[in-house]
Amino acid sequence: MTEAVRILNEFSFDKLGLNRVQAIHMIGNVGSGRVMEKAGMKYEGLLRQYLYSKGKNYDVKMYSILKEDFKKDGE
């Protein structure tokens, strides 16, 4: 999964010309956070009751990576 996120980031920066890619995961999904960190993304913070699903509000963690950070990691 980590490799898939890296490929998505590469496509986002190199082909789409984006400067920032961000992702969220629900608090209880620790594995998703690890995947994002292994792919070079940085934890930015907690978004309280950000996600609404099936009648409930959920807190999520936000991660992001900037183009300049991705290029440093890939060198």
C-alpha cells in the first residue's frame, strides 16, 4: 500500500502539477497513518468531527506532502 501512495504522489506532482497532496484517516485506523508516514507524508493535525458517515460524526487525522518534500525524499 505504501508503494501505491508513493506512485499516486509521483503522478500528482509530476503529471498533474500539484504542489500539495493531502489525505485523512479515521482515528482508529492506525495502519493508514503508518502508510502515509512511510510514503513521506507529514501529520498535520486532528480534524474534529470532520467526517459524517452512517449517522455519526468521526474525528480524522490529516496528513500531507508538498512537492518540494517529495522531491527531496526521491533524490
